[in-house]
Amino acid sequence: MEFHINKDTIKDEGKTKIVIPKEMWKVLNPDEKFVIIDKGTERPFTGKYYDFEEEGIYVCKQCGAELYSSEDKFDAMCGWPSFDDVINKASVERVLDKDGVRTEIICSNCKGHLGHVFSGEGFTPKNTRHCVNSISIEFEPRKKKEEKATLEN
Ligand SMILES: [Zn+2]
């Protein structure tokens, strides 16, 4: 299944909340369900994106909402993909964990579990680390400059 319905939101700093209807969501397999619905955590250094550096964007596995950009990805050596920013602030919600200590991050469209967000660790100047399960997201290669050139022609 392909998701190409909200390309205009790349780096939309506004608060536009993207709504992707449930009919377009992906049917999750048991491994995906374990993390995305049941809020499990994939084992570190096992996901497909912790050691992955291609240019593009990461969309929500379940609903296809655009969440993270490779521009904001960094290696925190923790075994999960890490980002210090989101594409659109309205696309990722923060929720205090049941343990009252950590802050969970979920997709604001489908409420799927992404991982946790930490701050004050000093990894990057933004001082924020979205620690995301690879299985919660899907990479889409995108060469922005070329795409822009095509649009202008
Ligand atoms: Zn989602």
C-alpha cells in the first residue's frame, strides 16, 4: 500500500493536524501490533532503521502520517533510530508514561505507539531525543531538491 497524500506537509512548522482516514491504515502483523498497539518495545539493535542513513522521511507504519525526516536523525548508539525533531509538531503527541517517569510518543493521527522522548541528554544542540521503534515507522526515500526542481519546471 502506498501513502502519498500529504507531501505538502514536509517541514510544516504550523500546527496543521493531518487526518488520514482509518480505511487507509495498514493492517498490522503480530510483531507490529505488539509495539504499535500494545506499546511494546523492539529489542535494541534489531530494528531496520537504527543503523540506516538514507535521505528521506519516515511515516507512521500504521496510518502513513509523516513523522520524521532523515535530516533530524542522529546516532545515539542506543540501538533504536533517534531523531531530535519532528516534521510537524502536530503529528507526534506526547503522553506521560504509566510509570510517571518517561514520556511516551504516539502518532497523533492513529494513536499508534512510536517510542519515548527524552530531553537534556546533550546529544544534539536541540537536546531532544525521540527514541523510536523501527517497526513503528516506514522509510520513504525522497530527494527533496530534485522533487522541487521538477515542481518548478
Ligand atoms: Zn499513525
